[in-house]
Amino acid sequence: MQVANSKEHIGDIILDLRKNDTSIGFVPTMGALHKGHLSLIKKALQENDVVFVSIFVNPTQFDNQKDLKNYPRTLDRDVELLKTVSDSKIFVYAPTVEDIYGKHPKAKRFDFDGLEHEMEGEFRDGHFDGVGTIVKRLFEIVTPDRAYFGEKDFQQLQIIRKLVDKNNLPVKIVGCKIHRETTGLAMSSRNERLLPEYKKAAPFIFRTLQEAKKKFGTKSATKVTEWVKKQFEKNQLLELEYFIIADIETLKPVKRKSQSKKYRAFIAVYAGEIRLIDNIALN
Ligand code: PAF
């Protein structure tokens, strides 16, 4: 498996592949790979000749320096895991911060038509400027035909679609279903940092989302939201940061349900020091 640490090296590999009209799928990651990532990579392998996986903990999307410092960095293990999927068709780009940003890592400012101010945007200052900056940069370096993103970060997925639209980037964005542990907990690199009692408690998040979905069939968004808040008030271990039922296009909270619109419920929860997010399609 080829692992490149610089954009020059990646550029050479791509130039060579493109001579043979090879199609390129791309899965950007921050490493600490798990089955959720592997499912994106497998889908990308089905739809493209080769797949590039970037492994880069992007400093500009963290509003919390402690979170950035504690983010797991497991490159050797990640590469071994990728080899179990394919040794010859997967290429890894694991750049240094300097390779991407030069001497001064800084995010550009983006206008995503307001999507960036909702939910994660409200609770994580500047987060989507950081995501937009790195994803655009990676698209320029890797020049993929298709790029794959998980629906667990549904707001990120919609923002990346907007980034591509607004900048006319020549890449197709493919959204992929949330991969869950058998307990229902959405797969995340953060799960491995959960202390045992929190790991045991965390499947409550998805159970509550499923119940909220049932209730949304007959009750208003406000009533469902009140119900969810009550469930978390009774929970000793999990602390609810937000629960929002939103229109999937605007990501704005629902005031009045409309038959013609699609909705999702979004949630962020602290399990001890670890922040977990999840979401569910409601209709
Ligand atoms: O979803 C992630 O892991 C990151 O936000 C991404 C898309 C790799 C950008 O750093």
C-alpha cells in the first residue's frame, strides 16, 4: 500500500493513474479508522477503480484545543486495517499540517447559506470554516471523481454539498448510511475513548431517537423535543446538549410540519468528557 505524506507525492501517483483513465474515489478521514469508515471505503471501491483515503487530524476545525490534542492518532494501525480491505487499490494520503497549511494553519471564511450557523455551528465556533477549508483543499489535491461522507455527520454532508455547488467543484458527493454498533450506538472514532460505564449508557441515544421518530408520526416537533429533554433529565450519565428536529434542506428547526418536506432529528450528547452526535430520518 502506498502511503504518501506530501501533496507532491500524491500528485505524482494521480498523474500516473490518470494516464490510464483510472476513476478515483475519495474518503477523507481524521484516522482512528473503524468499521464505519471501512463501509465508506468499500462502497467507494465498488464505484471507482481506486480509492484514496486521507488521514489528517485537521487543526482548524477544532474549537477546543484539548479535544484536538486528545484526538486519537493511529496511522500504523489504520494502514494495517486498510490493507485488509485492499492493498493495491487503496492509496493513503497522510499529510503533515505544514503540507496542507504551510507555516500558519488558518481556516478560510465560507458562506454556506446559513447551514453553518445551525446545530454544530452554534455549539462549535468556526467548525465548518475549518471543514470547508480542508475539504476544498483535499479535493484540489486528490481531484476525485466521487467523494464519500457518512450521514452521521449529516450537517457536514449538506455543507459539503453546498461547498461543491457554490464553487462548481468537479466531484460527485455520495452520502452513506450511518454504520452502527450492535447496540445501536453510531460508530465514531470517539467511541473508543468512552469509559466503560458511558459505553454501556450511550446506546440510550439511538433508542431515544427511534422513540422520537415514532412520536413524530402523531405529535408536533415541540412536543417530541420536550419529551426527549425529559428522558435525558432522568438519565444520570448522559447530558443532552441539543435535540433538534430540522428540515433536511435548510437545517432550520421545524415550526410546523409540512407533507412536502423531509425532516431529521439531530442530537448531541456528552457521555462524560466525550461528545457524541447522531441523527435519524423522520419521514
Ligand atoms: O468527518 C471528518 O472526519 C472530518 O470532518 C473530515 C471530513 C475528514 C474533514 O477533516
